[in-house]
Amino acid sequence: MSSILWRSGLWLTLLATWGLAVADPVYITTGQLLDVASGEVKTGQVIVVAGERIDAVGELAIPPDATLIDLSDKFVLPGVMDMHTHVARNLDRTYFSGLFQSPHRGTIGGVVNIERTLLAGFTTIRNVGAYDYQDVALRNAVNAGEIPGPRMAVSGPALGITGGHCDSNALNHAFAQRNQGVADGPWAAREMVRKNVKYGVDLIKFCATGGVFSKGTKLGQRQYTFEEMQAIVDEAHTHGRKVAAHAHGTEGIKFAIRAGVDSVEHASYLDKEAIRLARQHGTALSMDIYNTEYTLSQGVKNGVPEENLNKEREVGSVQRESFRQAVAAGVNVVFGSDAGIYPHGENGKQFARMVRFGMTPLQALQAATIKTAALLDWEDRVGRIQPGLYADIIAVDANPLDDIREMERVTFVMKGGEVYKHE
Ligand code: ARG
């Protein structure tokens, strides 16, 4: 049968219909091109893109009638990635708007937010926490080519204890307010992991400590027992899902690392032992060190309650100092911004803070490319400009290794071979 297909040429026709391997190659000429792994900046490089993927990179000859994209006056690098976003959010920035607007508005906000994120050069994100699997729907719509957005790894509802940071505690008991991911005890937590897997998540998020933007929780206080954390990690890993743990306080961070999570989010109160454990276990730390500035300058205007502003005042500088120590100790620190706290599309602002608090510009770019690709297990898809990987390519107008703030002004965005922005 297959030989008949081959002979009749039907097979080739099918390939063409599916857009596989036979799409016209696009030649991208670059001014400077960053090899993000080695830090080498090369000039005069040409990238050949065939369909969604990169076909070749080098000093290549360009055929006379080739389709060209001219980035010869730009600095070109792989699309960057943010491991901590909350894209499914009402566009209204006032603190309690989620109580008055439905999750449907949040999904519509998500459509707008993911496009802004993509246009800022973030071609891959993780979404860590959403109602009603809004993030699963957004990811599926992007993957189906229905709406523009980054590649997404999504968690659905975050798991947490009753009354904890991943619950909602604003209203009195008569409202019976409860977040969808609340699960107490190892078996309830396992069931919640299974439910999230059933409805299509890529990873599991849980809250290991209190947080800034929840009512009545303490940053330093652990939530979930060690047994519960182990159950979540075991169940998630059994299903091939990675685990991200929200943790500010030292004990919660250590419990989460020992329980085997793949990344600790925030990681604010690190001590020597926590740093040693993170290194020993290879745990990624995703530390959102930009948004403290946004909250402290815009929080009052946005109606953030005094309780939460006070927690931010407490944690901001401590977290930045922890960041400095983690970087100095060689911990695997990845780019995670908590976009959603501040407006989506401003994710790139965190790069300058990562450099101010101890990274070289190259380290900051690696934290948002090769390190995030490794955390996602997507090294065969994204994170470098290399044959076989998706053509997720961005450009800025000047070398970000000289001024990292260039990353706040991305002027060209290609994802999967498609151009979304070219200024
Ligand atoms: N979602 C986090 C929380 O509510 C945000 C923390 C923001 N502040 C910071 N300094 N990282 O706990």
C-alpha cells in the first residue's frame, strides 16, 4: 500500500497539505547573533527556517530568489521564557476585581495578556495557577493556531491547604469561598493532582507557605506537611508532570526541596542550608525580583490592602539578597517574574534586576533560555537558535550584553517560524 502511495506521489501531496517539511525556507540575515550557551556573539550569520523549525545556522549563501527577513541591523537571540506567570486575569487592575468579575472575564483577559507577553519577546511561558482550567483552554487555543500567544506549560488550579495562600480567604464563612485547588491530606492532594492531570495540565503547582497577596497568611509559615508535599510530588511525577512549589519561608522551601519539587517559586527567605539543598537536588529557583517595585509604587492606587502591602515591604529586599546569594553559590536560578502582579508584557523589566542583584547579562539571558528549557524538559524544542529546534527567534536593536535593558525593547518576534512583530 505504502509503495503505491509513494509511486503515485500521493504521499508527497499529503505532506504538502499537512505543511510538513516542504514549506518554503525563509532566510534570516542577522547583524549579531548570540550563542546563548557559550556567550559568543557572531556576525554575518544566516538562519534558515523551514516551516516551524530552524533548518540551518551559519555563514550561508542565500539563493537569489529566497524569501528574506532582514535583521542585519539587529542583535538576534532565542525567544526568552518566563517560568512564573498568571496570564488568566481580569484586565482591570484593581485588587478585588476578581470577586466581581467572572472567570470568563479572566479568560478573555488571558487572550489579551498572552499576546502582550509574546510581543514582548517571551515565546514560552509557564502559567502557575488558574481557575476553571482557563490556562489549559488558552494553551490549546494557541496550539491550534486560533489566537496568538507563547508556547505554554500550564498548571490549572494550584493546590493548597484550607485557608492557605492558594485558597481565597477574603469573604466571611457564609460565602463558603474556596479555591478549586484546595486539598487537605495526602490522599485528597493526590486526587487533586489526578484531577488536574485529567483536565490537561502540564505541571502541578502547590503552595508550601503563606504569601504576600493572600489574606491572613504569613510569609514565613509553612503550609502543607512534609507527607502532603511528598504525596503531591510522587503523584505528579508518576504522571510525568513537574512540580512548582510556591514558598517564601525557609522551612517551606526546605520541605519542598526535600520532597523533590522541580522548582521553588519566590524562594525569598533562603539560608545556607536551603541554598545547599537546592544545589544538591538540582532544584530550580524561580525568583520574582522585579514585581516588588511595581507593588510598592502602584499597590496603593490599585487598592492593595495594607496587610498585603506590609508583607511586600517585608519581603522585597530580603528576597533580592537571597537572589544574590543563590546566584553567587551557583544555584540553578531561572527566570520567573510573577507577571500578573504587574502588567503582562513588562516581563523583560526583570532582566535588569537580575543583573543588578548579581548575574552577568549572559547569565540572566541563560536563566531565561537554556535553563528554562531544561526545567521544562523542552531542550529539543526551545532555548537556542540551532537546527531542529522551533524557530522562536527575537531581536533587539543593540547588544543586551552591554545594556540588559535592551530586553525591555524587543523589536522582532518570531515564534514557530511565524513573524508576530517586526519594527
Ligand atoms: N504571588 C506572590 C505572593 O503573593 C508574589 C510575591 C511578590 N513579592 C515578591 N517580593 N516576590 O506571595
